[in-house]
Amino acid sequence: MSGSNLANQTGTYGTQVVVTPTTAAPGSFPGSRWGAAGWSDTNGNLWLVGGWGYGTSTTDPTGFLNDIWEYQQSSGQWIWWKGISNANQNSVFATIPINADGTPFVNNVVGGRRGAAIWPKPDIEGFIWLFGGEGYDHSQGSPPGYLNDLWRYLQFP
């Protein structure tokens, strides 16, 4: 359906989506990886987050990834929603409390990771849940390790 017939391919990130698109961005696709978490939405589209593998050839070529992609079956194309094209991104946690209504802080960043557990069906508000894996915590310069952080993530902006 999609992807290269060669191993160890870097991704093509193009422009990151900042609003809900009506069509996918042609020519964008994730790099080769393993240990990613994934789910399908109510439209039957595939969502992919993180893993260990290839970012872009212009940045760190391999490592823990934190990018989030959607594969649209209707167009046969990928959409890059969030995350960075580099490998080995540290997590960023809010320095202010989460709002009383439970609204998450938008500057939080899930660090690069593989092997995370995910609750595949979004809740009534459209959030999915992501737990742990192996990768990077918030400590700059520290090596990767096993994580036990829990994220409530809105799959689109």
C-alpha cells in the first residue's frame, strides 16, 4: 500500500500540518522503524507514533523517534502531524499546572521512544493514551532508559 521496497530508508517530512487538512501532503512519509505504537481512527486511517529508526538524512539518521503520522487510506498518502524529524528528542513537561478543566499544556512534548503501550480507541473527546516504552525522559544529555510516563494525547491539533 505504501513504502519502499528497500530497507533502512529515511523519512521525507515536508511541511508539518498545523490544522486539520482536507487532503494529505503528497511526498511525505515516515522513515523505516520498529517498535512504533499505532492505532486506527473511526475513518479507518492508520496512526503511527515513535519507534526506533530513521528520521531524515539531514538530521540524526537513527534513534528513538517521537513523530506522529496518519496514513489516509482514501488518498494513499501520509500526513505528518506532530513531533520532530530528528531522533532522540527529550520529553518536555509543562512547568505550569494543567488547567482545572483538564486541558493539557500544548508545549508538552512526548520524547522519542519505542515500545510504548497505547490505548487504541480515542475517548469521547478524541484523546488517546500512551504509556512508557524505552527512550528519552526530560533530562538533557542523559542516556535513554525505560519510561513510565503516561500521556493523554489529542491525535490532531
